[in-house]
Amino acid sequence: MANNNTIRNAFKMKLKPGFEAEYKKRHDEIWPELESLLSETGIQDYSIFLDEETLILFAVQKISADFDESFLPNHPIVKKWWAYMGDIMDTNPDNSPISIPLKEVFHLD
């Protein structure tokens, strides 16, 4: 459990080969409406890291204790973003990124 009634959440995704620069570019230009939506739904301190050897994307974020994980996948802005990103990532049939939750085994504040 993190401070301010938030929970640390981490997961991994996979980038397709050759799209490292494009992935970074698209996130550097994240849509303001998506950024606002994430913040409004309780996501903060969100970072994504790339392992350049394996193309694994490691994401870590803080989510509010009352975060509704079923809300975002059904939101039109998120669906549009997934469609936009679907050509450069491993995805499910609905364009959502294949996302594998990670278990926290150590934390130091």
C-alpha cells in the first residue's frame, strides 16, 4: 500500500520489434483527453519502461483504493487509444494490450 490511500500497480506488455521510437513518440504526444481521463479515474504517478533487449514494457502506476478497473476498458477514448496503439504492440482481439499483472516482492520508500 502506498501513501495517500493509493495502491501500487505494475504490469507488463510487449512491443513489436522495430517500434521502439514510435511507441515513445506516441506517448510523448499522449492525447490530453486520455491523460485527463486517466487522472480523473484515479491513476497517478504512471510510468512505462522499455527493456530494449526483450521489448517488454514494464508499467507501474498508483491507483486510488476505489479504482474501478472495469470502467476504462469500456470508455470510448481508451478504445480509440488501443486501436491507435494496436499496430505496434501485442494485443488481444479487442485491441487491448496483452497485459500481465506483476506481483510486488519488494518495496522501499
